[in-house]
Amino acid sequence: MRTRAILVAAILGSVFPGPLLPRATASDNQPTSLSDAKAAIDANLRTPEGMAFDDRMGEEFVEKHLAPLRPCKQSAGDTPSNFWMLLKLDREGGVQELLLYPTTQMGTCAQKAYLNDKFLPPPQPGYWVGVYVKLSR
């Protein structure tokens, strides 16, 4: 995964090996594999529209979408781990599918909130974006 994928240096205090488990989806569509989601994110980042969306999404995530992570940081205990969220967005920015890698207590805690969240409308429906959550200790 290119380093342009959104990095959230969490003000809360690349490579994906193997399959991603567990996964969550907001729809009944066929599950997306980790390799397919990663390939879609990489392809999106190779376009001017994708790069612009990635920049805007990174800014918006930090400004508007950290709230579900804050209470989850406490539930992660003394060993919070960095993780990736791979989000498939619909036409309006709703989350169709969310993959976590690796599965962490904090990611699992925030997963339901993000499945019900609304992000920026992407360049096209079914658009994959990666968010890296890097936790400060």
C-alpha cells in the first residue's frame, strides 16, 4: 500500500499479509478479499481524482471522524495497536464494507460506529479508501 493512504496520527494520546478476519459489511453483497480491496485502493491512488480525494478524506477524518476512536482507546487497555481500516464507500459516502487489519480491540470497538458513519462522497460509488490509525502512546 502506498504511503499516500490516509495516515491518522491519532491525537488520541506497506503491506498486508494474509487474509483479513474478521470483516464487517453494511450490505449483503459478496465479501471483498483483502487483496481486491488493496488493489482497488492502489488503483484509486494512481489517479488525480483519487489523490485529491485521499487528501480531502485525510483532513476530514481527523477533523470529523475521530470520535468513535476516543472511547475505544480506553477499552484497548495498555497495549493499543496501530491498524488499517479499509472502507468501501457508496455514492453518498456511506460505508458499504469495512475491513480491519490487523484486528485490534480498538478497531473492533469502533467498527460499528464507522459502518453507520457518513464520509465525503467519493469520486464514484463502490470506492475503496484506506485509513491507517497510528496511535500515540
